[in-house]
Amino acid sequence: MKKLVLMSGDQAFVQKLDLLFDQSSELPPDAPPDIAGMVGQYAHGNEPGHHVSYLYSYAGMLYKTQARARFLLETMHHNAPDGLAGNEDCGQMSAWYVMSALGFYAVDPVSGNYVFGSPLFDRASVHLGDGRVLTIATVGNGPDKPYVQSVTWNGKAYEKSWFSHADIAQGGEFVFQIGGSPKQSFGAAAAARPPSFALTD
């Protein structure tokens, strides 16, 4: 299995991510006053870090991405005038919510790849133009049920934890089976993980 060499492997990488989210949110007295949306030392109000909860997938732990993304969806965004955790620079706070609520996010937008998260909706449709539609449907979704158990794409089993823009360009349907317990095997295999430029041994 491939390892993230610069972090000494998958487990060490995930431990670093967990530490980021799980440590104290206390800030030093001289911290800038506009730091917002703290979960540990992760600041959801700081848009350049919006990809961080999705990085678990690169170490084969998609279920941790699902738990973190669902938590952020439910706690950092509200239907109110002050319902965003940070400054809405160029619409990024809202864009993160819309994409993550659909169940995926572009960790590296230049690559044209999207990493699965935890879809909120029972059914959503994205119109791609020229009559092409991407549909995302969930079965068994609900509060305290952030974990993807399985995925189908156009009726066929889909084992990867990511997809490319080219895959969906003509439209189609993802169906997510959702549950309350993590299915740790989904997206864990090296071949199922999102492609990256991480150094491997």
C-alpha cells in the first residue's frame, strides 16, 4: 500500500489531521480578531483551509471526511443574517456549503476531481447544460447518519471515493446508501483513493 512519505504514512498523516480538529480552540491574545469558525485549530471561517476535512480520503479514511464534513455543514452554516462562519470572500463560504451538501468537494480544483463527503439531501439535481443532468440521491439519510455505506453510478457499484469532472460531463446518477456507523472499508483501498501528487514509496 502506498504511504504518505512526508508524514511517515497514512496513520501519522491522519493523526496530524485529528490533532488539528481535536485540540483546544483557544487563541493567543494577539490573534487577529476576525478568526472564526474554530474547530480545534481548524478555522472554517478561513476559506483557503476549506479542503482540509476532505484530506482524510487521501489516506483511505473517507469515513473521517464524512464525519467532519457533516459536522461542519450542520454547525458552521445557518439560515440567518449571520449564518456563515467567516467573511464571504467571492462566495467561497457558500460554495463550500453547496458542494459539500451535494456530497462532494473539489480539493484540488485544477485537477477536475471531486472527493466524496456526506450528502445532506435526499435528492438533488445539477443541470449541466444541453439537457444533461447530474442527480445525487441518498437512501437511509438523516440526522446522525453521515456515513456512506455504498455508492452506485448509473446503477452500477462504484468503489472509488472520488470522481472526475469528465465522468459526470454527460450527466448521470449517483445513489448513496447512508448509515449511522462508519464503513471503514469504503474508499480505503489504494486504488479507491483520490489521485494526488503526494510522494509515495
